[in-house]
Amino acid sequence: MGMIVSLPIQMAATCFSSMVGSCCSSSLSSLGSLTSSSLMVRITYALWLLFNSVVSWISMSANKSILWPGKSCTSTGECGFFTVHRLNFALGMMHLILAAIMINIKSTKDARATLQNKAWTFKFIFYLLLIVLAYWIPNEFYIWFSRWVSVPSGFLFILIGVVLLVDFAHEWAETCIQHVEQEDENSGFWRKLLIWSTSLMYSGSVIMMVVMFVLFCHDGCDMNRSSATINVILSLVVSVASIHPRVQEFNPKCGLAQSSMVSVYCTYLTMSAMASEPDDKLCNPLVRTSNTRKFSTVLGALFTFIAIAYTTTRAAANNALSVRSGAISLYDDDVEYSGIGESRNQLRLQAIKQAVEEGALPQSALLDYEAEQQRMLMHDGSASSEDDEFHVTKYNYSLFHFIFFLATQWIVILLTINVTQDDVGDFIPVGRTYFYSWVKIISAWICYGLYGWTLFAPIIMPDRFEYEF
């Protein structure tokens, strides 16, 4: 199903194919020992992004600069604004440079992989040098860069998050269905889990819809009323479509399990958009209580940054954003396996690939087989037991860094576009603007549309998806 999700992205434009320790070399050495696995490497980059985001947010809230205030503060005192741009420009450029260096890396046997998984001292020093360079670039450049690079990049990052959600919905439902169809001692548990999770997500959607109409859709709140009504209509449309006989004929794996997840997520986005509004039209009662505003502002900012870091870390390893000939070597015909039974393993691999393409198995089955082959290959003595990417990478390194660049630009947008301190005192509320509200609302509509595409694409182009009837 990830293939269905990825098709519109491939047709439009392919996604171009901790803080990092401390300044002390001893801490960086310790970090190197902790990041021997691909997962820990991605978590470290995510923590780095989180650290950069928090520093940017504090700078914007305090309206202070670092290093050279005279080179970033304007005559009107806009210090924090340009500090946010400089910090995220530096980190973003580092990831773009790494993305260019990491193109077409297949395993850690490639010498360039060392720069991805180790060399943290070098990368951190390089990051600091880029920050210094960013302060020598005039303020006018960042105004231009924000308009023509940051804004488009931010929207692309939001689109990637939507793709991940839709793909996860399909993967979750297909995994549950697969276990149910096995009819073993655990099939009853998976059947109950599928039914209860679907029911709970639809219940959550209904509750949030009621809350939206009660709290945010008063007289004069036309934006909220319209978006809430459209959300209800789209939720009903995708739910009915997912169980339509014609859709089921061409795509028997789809159903209410996926549509319930899409519905609860999009309803949450819509309600969150209303909660992100300023209260100038008296349509957002959640920001009127002064006692809880600072706490909600800090918690909301940290949650936003953590969510962005998680999305960024997960994105590059997701099948929906990778073409078949990407860094995952299971799709490559030139993968060489040593030892007895090579021919049998190749036949088994081909069978699993065919089953995944036909929808009989989820994409996770292919990745599980890959992991098992790697564990077997560890016994040949040529790979380190700590290196889980010696024979094949777990994710596309170049795509990984490109998505991190997009994340830095989205953070710039969140912190600098029409954001004020809004009488909260010490901290700026992240994303409490009409711009951010509309981004969430439109993202929910795109999510509904993308999920609808996965339902009807096999009907429109059955040959493209190779479904058997």
C-alpha cells in the first residue's frame, strides 16, 4: 500500500532522491559509542534538531541575539527574528551538504558512511562554523531566503508528514488483518484489537467534532464553522468509500480501520487549528485564562518540536517516500549473499517481494526478512555485531538529510511568521497565528484527499498496481 501512497509524489516530483554530545571531546567520544546502530544515529540527529529549535524559540521569545548582536539586530530591534533564521540556516545548510555527500550510499562499507554515523566532533565544529558564517550574511538575504525557500520547504515538509500518516494507517490495518487471517492462537487478540482500535478512533473523532462546534463555532466564527463542517463531510465520505463494494473489489485490504485513523488525525488537526487561532475574534476561549497560558505555551512548543523531530527521523526510513531502486538493497538485483543456500534465499526473497507488490503481505514483511538475512550474515565474521547496516542501509541517507533541511525551514516559519508574544510574558506561543491554523486545516484536507487516492487509484489504474481479481 505504500506504493499507492508514493505514486502521486513520484508523478509530481520525487523527494529528491544530541544535542550532538557536548563541546568536550570526551563526551563526543561517548556519543560515538552510543550511536553504533542506525536507530541511535537518527535519534541523535533528532536531538540535535530539537536543541536547535529550542534555542531558536528562546532567542525569538527574548528577542536576543548571540555572537554579534550588531550583525543581526535591526534598527527596530528585531534581534530574535534574524537569530532564528541564522541558526536554522546553518543547520539546514549542514544537512544539505551532507545530503549531497551521502547520495547512493548502500551500506556502511562505503567510506562516506563514516561521516553519517560517526565524526560527531567534526560535524559539530562544522555546524558552529556555519553559524559564524551565517552572521556575516546580511539580513536582507534571510528575508529573500524565507520567502522563496523556507515557505515552500515548510509546505513540502507538511506534505511528507501527511504521506507518512496515510501510509501508517494502511500498514497498521494490513498488519492486523494479516495476523487475523493466520487463524492461530493470537488471531482472536488481533481481531479484538482491530475492532476496538477502530471503534475508539471513530469515537475520538466524534467527540472532537462535538467539542469543535461547542467551543469554537460561535456566532461570527465563520472560518471555524466552515472548516468543522467540511471535516465532518470529508470524514463521512472517506468512511463510506472505504467499504464501498467497488473499492473493496479492487482493494480488499482497505476498510474502516484505515479511515478511522485518517478521520481522527484530520479531526485533531482541524480542532488544533482552531486552538491555534489568536482570540481577536473571540473564537478561541482556550487562550483567555492567564493562569495556564504560560504552561500551555511552553508545553505546546516542546510538543511541536518533538513531533517535528519524530516526523523527520521516521520519514527517510518509510517506504512511502522511497522508490524501489533506492537505498534499500532488497530491491537491488546485484545484492550478493555468501554461504550455503544462496539460491534458495534468492528465490525466497523474490517470492516475498512479489507478495508485497500484490498486497498479500505488508512492506514490513520484506524488512523483517532483510533483518533476518543480516543476522545470518553476521556469522561470516566480516561484519561487526554493532553495525546493523554493514550489508545494507536501513534508510536513505541523502533523503534523510534533505528532510531534515525541510524541517529546519518549517521551524523558521513557525517561529517567525506573524508571531507575537500575545501577552504571555516570557515565551512566544509557537504557531498561534491564522497562518498556522490554515496550514493545519489545509493539511487535513490534503490528508483526506491522499487517503481517497489510495482507495480509488487501483480502480482507475488497475494495471499499475497489479491487483489480481
